[in-house]
Amino acid sequence: MTGLAIAAHQLRKSYGDKTVLDGVDIAVPEGTIFALLGPNGAGKTTAVKILSTLITADGGTAQVGGHDLATAPQAVRATIGVTGQFSAVDGLITGEENMLLMADLHHLSRNEGRQITAELLERFDLADAARKPASTYSGGMKRRLDIAMTLVGSPRIIFLDEPTTGLDPRSRHTMWQIIRELVTGGVTVLLTTQYLEEADELADRIAVLNNGKIAAHGTPDELKRLVPGGHIRLRFTDPTAYRTAASTLPGAAHDDEALALRIPSDGSQRQLRSLLDRLDTAGIEADELTVHTPDLDDVFFALTADLDHPKETVR
Ligand SMILES: Nc1ncnc2c1ncn2[C@@H]1O[C@H](COP(=O)(O)OP(=O)(O)OP(=O)(O)O)[C@@H](O)[C@H]1O
Ligand SMILES: [Mg+2]
């Protein structure tokens, strides 16, 4: 093993003349959370389906759990769990029966199946609803059942395709907690999301998928430094100090009312130090200094802006 739970190189996939994935590289170290972020139709689900052996790529190579997708798909399947974008829960049967069905699919014995079902239903706060038809569950309960079903086979690598879409804020936080706990237990998670906040909150590394290519990848902080919008804000209470600072820092934007200066910055330590040095040399002391880094929304819009393909219009 390379220390990578998932390693994909130049994945390609087209449907007819539509190129969905156009040479995608993905590297996910073991025991980490990787977020594939992208707008509708970017190819997130396609990438998940390829990596989880549900469909085959037209080109490129990938190893999942150390097994090659092309030559050892069965071994990959034995290592992974997949929670699809659309629920796999059967509404006609109970939550418990859905779980036992998964246990059967994993060839667990009756006892083992009952035991893991009970454990997981308890862990996902579904024990009380276990004997009710899944069609009566709320969206959040169904999503928790989906993930519980994925965990029946104790997978080491889990794919979660939009695990929190449609959940309310509380259910979303519960789901985040569940995902974090999985990773604490050594599991590797690749999730897709359209929520920047979610990627920021959970992911060790993020890749932004756009038009079939990885537009950018890195830690949440690295991505935020890629786009303009970051700045350092200095606020003064003494108008004289404010005016001195304004003349010392010619590149700053002025807010005369708030006695505040806004200096463009990538938020790096180096820039901050040089600014502080200049203020020290001029004998200026700001009353308040804040560093603003752009958030992932800024990054997302900057990277996925597509002038050739303007947003769909309703005719
Ligand atoms: N079986 C298929 N046949 C033809 N086109 C497909 C098929 N599956 C996906 N596509 C197309 O591939 C593109 C990417 O789809 P995909 O489902 O991977 O996007 P996504 O990033 O998951 O989007 P969303 O955020 O809406 O879930 C879309 O344009 C879609 O229409
Ligand atoms: Mg999708």
C-alpha cells in the first residue's frame, strides 16, 4: 500500500459525445476525509460510481484499498461501502428489515446480522423506529439508515454521495458528527457535496470538479488562498493615528467613517509580518487587527464560473 486509500489517475468517462470526466486525478490518504465539490452535472456521481465499481471508466487507472479497479473489482467491492445520492432504503419494509437484508447480502450469519443491526440502529438513534416501515421515516432518519446500511459490512473505505443534501441544519450536524466518528475509527471517507460549508467543516482535502476536470485541489485553507478577497483590516479609535496609518499604507482602502483600513492580503504569515513591521517602524498602533480570508463560496464561484456555458435559462 502507498498510504493512499484511493488513488485515481487520469480517469475519463463520456456518454455519447458528452465528456463527463476529462482526466481526473484523485488521491486520498488512508483515514482522511476527501470532499469532491462541484456544481450540478460536474461529474461527482460519475466519479463515485467509477471508484466504487458500479460503472467502468473509459480511460485512466485507479486503486481503491490497494486493489486495482480494472483487474480486481471484487476485492475493491469487499473493501468499500457506498451510500448513493438517492436513498437505497426500501420504504415498504422496516428499518430493521432493511438492515437485515444488507447483512444477508454480506453473507453474515443470522446472529451476526442481528447483532450488528441492533448496534448500528442504536448508534444512529434509530432503535425506537426500527420496527416501523421506513416510508414513515423523516429525511434525516432515512439518510441515517442509508449510512447504517452502508456500515453493515464494516467497510474500510466509504463513498458518500451528497450525504446531507436535503437535511435540516440539526440533522446535517448529526451527520457530520457520524462522519467524523467513522474517520476516528480509521475509516477513509470520500464524500461529494455542493455545500462549501460542509467541505470546509469536514474535509482534510478538497477537490473542485468543474467541466470534467479538477479545477483546484488542496486543504480548505489552501483553496481559500487561491482567490482574491482576502484582506487585513486595521481599525483605529484615534483619527490622527488613522490618518498616519493611511499615509503609511498607500495601497489600503479607506473607511473614514469607521476609521478602518483594508489592505489586500493572502492572509499569509509573511504578509502579516511585513505589514506589522511597517506599522511598528511608523510608530502606529491599531486598536483592532483582523485577518479576513475568503470563504469557500468565493473559491467556488471563482473556479466554477463558466463564461462559455452560461447558466441554464428557462424558456
Ligand atoms: N447514464 C448516463 N447517460 C448519459 N449521461 C449521463 C449519465 N450519467 C450521467 N450523465 C451526465 O453526466 C454529467 C455528470 O453527471 P453526474 O451525475 O456525475 O453529475 P453530479 O456532479 O453528480 O451532479 P449532481 O450535483 O446534480 O448530482 C451530467 O451532464 C449527466 O447528465
Ligand atoms: Mg450527483
